[in-house]
Amino acid sequence: MRVLLTTTSYQDTPGDHHALLESQGFDIHRERGPLPEARMLQLAGDFDAFLCGDDEITQAVLDKAQPRLRVISKYGIGLDKIDVMECTRRKLPVLFTPGVNHTTVAEHTFCLLLALVRNLVDSANAVRNGEWKRVTGHEIWNKKMGIVGLGRIGQEVAKRALAFGMEVHAMDLYWPEAFANEQGVVRHETIDSLITAVDVLSLHANLSESTRHLVRADRIALARPGLLVVNTSRAELVHMPDMLAALDAGTVGGYATDVLDEEPPPADHPLLRHPRALITPHIGSRTYESVPRQAMRATLNLVNFLQGAPDVIQANKF
């Protein structure tokens, strides 16, 4: 049984998942993902299983990977890099790990937001360089937080926003009525309505054709001056040229993101040195607590599937 392991968080973080995987007697080939389609095409065809991160698993990759490939076990919950529809057509199981990283990502969302409003990175770096640079920031108390996607992560963000004294607004196709009523979350049916009402917009939606470029020029034009946008979901939820133009003009006061359209980004990526941008290298779920949870769930999914055990979380049904 040959397994392609690509997720770096899985490989770099200690935990019981390593022992479980190694105890199975698999022939494990390790790569440093996320891998582009070109590299996946070079590797496909030699493996019975993928234990993957955000590698590009396209129809072309599947064509080359099968008939040998039996299962894809995704470390994480985002499936937009996998052609799930094609996997379903081929009756190829796609396994994933919902419910294991929501607290960690929610905490990182507030890490980004607080660093953004208090100019934390610039101030700390100035002191480190021998400067006593005192920049005036803002409070988030009494501000309005808008959450796009009120699933597990969005709900954890909402709870933390309320604890900071913020008023929470949100939108979600699958509205969690009980949670929203209990927490006093204001419901919006559209992004246009939401973006006009809030001071901070936090993105927690899955990437799909309906959410791609959800934040773009015509919607930014509806927002209050100085809107802050925090993205710990997918880079493609934001139309980057429009965001850059809004940052240049000051209509968006700051963009804090853990995700970029190309990772790692090229050195000349225009967002990297923008004075109103704050970027972290896709570490929202990368903690010593969260990684072992995700990694163990991904490994259990793989092992249990191959052994015919029922404890498997499958994203596609056929």
C-alpha cells in the first residue's frame, strides 16, 4: 500500500498521528505541499491513497492516478482544490476532517484583527529596531462585526466578538437559527446588506463559484469608509485587484489575511509590502493543539476506510 503524504503541518508537528500512520506498514512517500497540478501529475499513478493538504487534484491528475488510487484523505475541511464532482462520478471517496480546527482559526482571526487595529506588527518591529514609535490605534469595542459563513468557525468568531463587546451581524445559506437567537446575531440575506452595516468583515465561507470574488469593487463601494476585512478562509473569496485598489484609496482601512492566491507568494506580490495589509503564512489552524486533532482524524479516516471500519467522515456520497 503506497501513500502520498503532502501536508506539511502533519509532517512538522509532533503527535500520535505519526505512530498510527507508521504502524500500518504503508510505503509512505513524503512531499512538501501544497503541490501544483504539474507535480501531482508527475506523482500520480504510483499511489493507492493520497493523504493530502491543498494540493491540486484535478481531472487530469485523477485520470493518471486511477485505477490504482482508491481513496483521498484530506487533512482539513477545504475541498476546493480537489475535483470532488469528478471523484464522485468515479466513485472515489474523498474523506475530510470537519470540526477539529474551529477554535484555532477563530483565535487566529482575532489575532489578525487586533494586530491590525493596534498597528501591532509595525510598533513591535520598530521597538526591536531601537525606535520608540507610538502609533495611535483603534478599539474594537462597540464596533460591528460582519461574519460571512456562520458555520463552526464563524460561530466561534461570533462568540469571541461578543466577548469583546462587538455587535455581531452574519449571513449564511444554512442559517443556524438556535445559535443566532441565543447569541443575538443579526441576520443578513445578502453580502450587499451585510457589508453596508459593519465595521469589520470576517470571511469564513467555503470557496465555490457562488462565493468566488464575493468581496469586489461594487460591494466595497457600499461599505463604510475604512472597512476592515479579515480573511482566514480562502484568498479567492476576495478579488485581489479590487482589494488593492481599495487599500490604495483608503476605502478599505486594512486587509488582514492568512491566505493568498499563490502560496508561497512571489517576492513581488503587491500585497506583501502594502502598508494597510497584514499577512500571515496560512497558519490559522497550525497550533500544537489543532494539528494533531486534524492529523489524527485524517489518519483515522484513511486507516478505517482501508480496513472497512465505519468511523470515516466522507465528503462525497455515491
